Amino acid sequence: MPRLLNAAIARTHSRLCVGLDPDPARAPRGVAHDPQGIVDYLRRVIDATADLACAYKPNLAFFEALGAREGAETLEATLRHIPTGVLTIADAKRGDIGHSSAMYARALFERSGFGAATVNPLMGADCVAPFLDYADRLSFLLCLTSNPGADDFLLHNGLYLQIARRAAEWNRAHGNVGLVVGATRPDSVAAIRAAAPTLPFLVPGVGTQGGEIDAIVRHGRDDQDEGLVFNVSRGILYAGTSASDYTDAARAAAQRYRDAINDVFDGA
Amino acid sequence: MPRLLNAAIARTHSRLCVGLDPDPARAPRGVAHDPQGIVDYLRRVIDATADLACAYKPNLAFFEALGAREGAETLEATLRHIPTGVLTIADAKRGDIGHSSAMYARALFERSGFGAATVNPLMGADCVAPFLDYADRLSFLLCLTSNPGADDFLLHNGLYLQIARRAAEWNRAHGNVGLVVGATRPDSVAAIRAAAPTLPFLVPGVGTQGGEIDAIVRHGRDDQDEGLVFNVSRGILYAGTSASDYTDAARAAAQRYRDAINDVFDGA
């Protein structure tokens, strides 16, 4: 439900989501590569950015790559450290036939306690429904992603707009549907906003992938100025290069992104 | 590489894949609902069907719903019990932008040691590529699923055929791409086979979902008669209703499905 998201945006005066994609091979020098080292690293980044972010988005791929058991422990310890009142988004991109999707929704919303999740809608209504049945959680459906491969299927025959239209319909029951809309394709954002006027957009691709904040805001803002959250992962997590500078560097980067986003909103 | 799949089919004289979707709420009476109880249950089903199946397909949703840590332990203990020479398919339906997909592929193929996985191709080439880079593993891309929601996007503007065509191209590098093709839509199977003449199909939806084996074989077989594997999950796992009969019932059901599939191939 956008309520939790809107409350977090209002309280933190930030539309920045910090993505947690812990890759031991890219971690700053001096960060131990074992699960405890990763947990300490992520907790320090969270401490350094907690007043600057409306949401944190652990990318489950990076945790699972540590090993199923180690990844589960690392994720659990990381989640416990995220302050209440900040939205936690499981970047899981799950989706399956109905009764399997119900199990994924249970895993993310009940077992791990996430407030929101990314969902892959490819398999359609009965794949998405079990996530939306959690009326007090927010589900961001993949709509137009920021990667080159979006050309293959999402941009083929306007699939992304068909997803946006169906998502707007599915939103009517509980008002708890959002869309993942990549920052690298601003020209398409206006069409998605027209198809889904009130849905919040989770926007990845700012930072490392080069997306333009002002173009996204221009095309993607809604009437209430509530509908946009920008995710930055690597640009914050790997802003520093050593154990002695990465918390300061993460904080400085988060501040820069938060302010750049707010400047566009305030100046418009 | 279909090689491992073909070898398993030849050795077991079976095209049956047993799906492992452990739902404590549906388990036979007397099965303990804790992780150890689930492991014992799945191991006994595996023992009862090991000579009848060319593959086992754990559905990760059901393991994750046990809790991240408990699910990881349950999956690990289950996988250790699957005989070598039988294909293990991670029914994970993962897919993300390139470097995240690489993490999912590492989790499934390196950490958990699966021989194959189901992959959600929605995000396109760079989402699928990291899975296919594991040349000795088989990746089944979602193409046309067996659920009602397939109408929403996969059957919209022929997306499923576009996926089949791209999959056939991507198969050229290592010959390690397969497709998930639901048994409930036999009319579309001929078109998928025409678009992807040599790719193996993993066919869910036989059994509980009512798919017809003979129609699928008629439309989906390839020149070498190698390209079809049928998955049955609930029809085997929940064939029995109590702790005293579920292994016999699972074996009888598996035998019935294996024979029904072989009869169609042999009689054709």
C-alpha cells in the first residue's frame, strides 16, 4: 500500500531507495567476504544512510549467491538492522502459477517480513494475485526495465504498456500495486504514466546505468507527487573503495542523489 | 546440454519428471510439518520413484515458504538424496538484469549444484545469458505456461512465439536451452515446435491441471524423439493421503504416468 511508502517519503523527505546488492568481489578493500563480514558491511552502509533513504531494497540474487543457507542468514541479519518506518523492498522478481506464487508471497511477506516486493508478471493474473492478496504490502510489477534486454520482449509489440494497463486494473482492489520503470528509457515513461495514472513507480537505473532524473520526473510524476521512488545500488554501496572510507562515501553519495531528486521536484 | 537429459531418459526409459512441491498443509496425514519431517517425506517419495523418473524438479517457492533458512536446509538435504544420473531441475523461474542474473545462476548451478533450471526470460537477452553461460547446464525458459494467466501476456500478440524464436537463436552457442511449454494448450505446441525445432520442452500441467499427453506428443515431438519431458508434481506427491500409503501411492502414480507417456511414444 502506497500509504507506507508515502509516509516514509514524507518522514525522510527523500525519494531515494538504497539497493543492497552485496557482491563480495566488488566490496571495498578490507571487507571480509564471509557472511558476517557482509552483514557488518551492509549494516554500516545502512547506519550511514538511514536518515537519507525512504526505502532499502535487498536484491535477493546477491544473497542467494552466497549459498542458500549463508544467504538466508545474511539477509535476515541485514533486515533486522533496517529502521522501522523505512520501506523494505524484496527485489526478488518472483512469479509462478497461483499456488506457487502464494508460496513466494508467503516467503517474502510473512517469513522475511518485507513491506514490498518486485514481482515478475509474465505469467499473468493468477501469478500476480497472491502477492496482491497481501493488502498491506506493496508489489512492484516489472513493466519496463533498465537493461538492454528490455528490447527483446517488454518493448516488443508494446508489452510494457499492456502490463501497465493490467496493473492499473489489478490495483483497484487494494491500491497496492506499483511498477518497475527503468530510468534509462524516459521517452516511454509518459506512456506508462498515462496507462497507470496513480501507481507508484520504482525507478532503477539512475547512477551507474546513466538514467536521467529530471526526464523521469517530468514524464513520470503524478498529480500528488507521490508516485516516484528512485533506486541506487552500486552508486552508493561501492562509492568507497576501502574499509576506512566506504561509510562516508556511501553517505555522501546518498545525500547527493537525494538532493538531486528533491531539487528536480522542488524546482519544477 | 540436452546430453544429460537424453542420457537420463535413455537410462531410465522414462520421460517423467517428478515435481517436488512440498506444502505442509497438503502433505499426507502423519507427515511432520517441520523441516526434518518434510525432508523425510520427500526422501521417501524419491526412493519410491527413483527408477521411474528421468528428473526431479524441486519448486523453490515451496522450500522458501518454509522460511529462508529452514527452506535452504530442507532443499539441501533433499538434493543430496537424488541419485546421480537423474537430472535435477531448479524450478526457480529466476531472471534479472545481467549481473543479478549471474548471481542467480551461481546460486542455482554452483552453490546448489542443480543440473538445470527454469528461467523467466521477460527481461531479455542479457537476463538469460548468464544462465546459458553455464554450457553444461540446461536452462528451460518460460514460453507458454499452463495457468489461466498465460492469456494476459504470453498469448498477447504472440509473445510466446517470440520467446521461442529468440530461445532457438540463443541455443546456437551451447545447445543448452529448453522451453517450458504447458500441457493445457496443445494447439499452440505445434507452433512452438516449428519455431524451436530442436529444443527440449519441459511440459507441466499433466495430471492435476488436466493436460493431454497424446496431444502434446503429437504436436511437440521432435525428429529425435528426445525433446519432451513431462512434469507431474501434485499427482505423485499427494497421491496418497496417509503416512502408511503415500510411498506406494506415489510409486503407482509415477508408474502410471511413465507408462502413459511411453505408450504414446511407442504406439505412434
